[in-house]
Amino acid sequence: MRDSRWARLLGVAIIVLVALAASASLTSAQVSDATTATSVYVYVGQPPEPRSGPRQVVVALHGIGGEGRGFCQSYLRAADRNGWIIVAPTVAYRDWHDPAIVAEDDLTLMATLARAIDRLPAETGLAIDPAVTLIGFSRGAQVAHRFSFAYPERTRAVVALSAGTYTLPRDRAGDGQDLGPLRFPFGISDLAARVGRVTDGRGLSRIGYWIAVGERDNRPDDVPRQWDALIGKTRVQRARAFATALRAAGARPEISVFPDVDHVVAPEMVRGAIQFMERMTAAQRFVIGPRGLFVR
């Protein structure tokens, strides 16, 4: 069943947000799920000046062995500055070397995230932008970009930091490779069937992607081998291959390879991620109407 430990995990985020909406002075909270021994950390940014319009939700997804509250700390000041709501679950990822398990886990987590986003306006009383921004590191970056393929209409932007594997936004390998249909999590040939809905691949052109990786994060033994023929043998090669695949699908990704950085979220990565997210979310506040440019 899709209502697994992640459904229970993210379900408690709604409870937290209700409390936050009821108290203007309460800006953050952490709630434990006794069944899964995991938690969801939610931070409601308090901008210096009141803002009208929907709040931008930023979903922060940690890597293997991490936890939500610690991972999102670097982005809280930006949340205050921009009025973002940060939702940072702590996820007990399973075997990330097994593509079948990766696919099962990510499909479950993505569906649960989508349901949680749907409930936010009614549960919180806050106006919520239905299109979220996702930022993830390593294993979390995998979930972040896959969510954008399953739910392009619900995605504003994706920041993928140092992912070990990527899903290509196409049905087959291409480049003369005869590898048969690219099934999820390698490609999207069966993604619509697995998520139970039609996915609009044209929506990727409306999503902002920032792909970042450390130059020294290039050890073949650090990533699963099953993706080698598709996107290369290291995180650096795979980041570049993924950016190329996104461009072929109509998206306009940005990619940054950071010199002398290994498999960590370096300060310069954090700064770049914040600048990108602010640029992507600020752009949505400006609309061209019959009488020119206005702020919504």
C-alpha cells in the first residue's frame, strides 16, 4: 500500500502547520511519529513586512543518514526573508543501491508529498502556492527531481545537490543505445502507469532546475553501477548527463561544478541554492497582464 511510513510521517506535518497558522509568534516546530521514530520539521518564515498572496512551500529533503531539521537550517533566514514555508521530513531511506527499492520508496514519498500539498490550504488557513520548490542533497536530490517528473504542474523549481543517480526524462536511452524501454527509476516509460495519472512532459519547460555537484565527488565506487551505461560512472559525469537530458526534454537547467568540493553541502552550494530559489520564486510574483507588469 502507498500509505506507508511516509504517509504517516508527512501527515503529522499538517498538524504542525495548523498550530503555526493559529499563532503568529510560533515559527517552527518538530513532531515525532511514535510508530516510525521519525519527524517532520516545519518552519513558517516571518518576512520583515507583511506580504499578500500565496506562500511558497519549500520541501527540503536530506540524504542518507541525515534528518530534516538539521538539513534545512541553512535556509531558514531565506525563509524569513521571502515568507517561505519549509517542510523538512526525516525519511528512513532503504537500500539506495537497489533500483526496485528506490522506485518503490520514491513513488510512495512523492504521492504522500502531493497529498500533503493539496491539504495545506484547508488545514492551515494560509494561501499556499500549489507549485512547490524542492531542494535535496544526495538521496534527497533524487526524490526532488523525480517529483518534478511525476508532478510537473505542482513543481516550481528543483535544486538537486550531489545526486548519485538520476531519472532521465525520456522513454528510451537514445544516442543509439538499444536498452529497451527506460522504466522508472531509470526513465519515465512506465511512470504514468506507476503514479496512476497522466504526466505532462511539456511541463518540464516551465520548471527551473539547478544541478550542483562537487568537483571531487567523482569516485565510481560511491554510486550504484546500474546507471553507468546511461549517465556515466561518477556523480560529476551523471550531473552533466542529466543536465543534457533535461535540455533535450525542453527544460533549461543550470549546472554548477564546485572546485575542491567533495560529497558535502558546501557553503558556496548553500549560497548558490538560495540565490537560485529566490530568483525562481520571485519570478512567479510578476505577471504580464493587459496593462503591463504587476505583482501578484
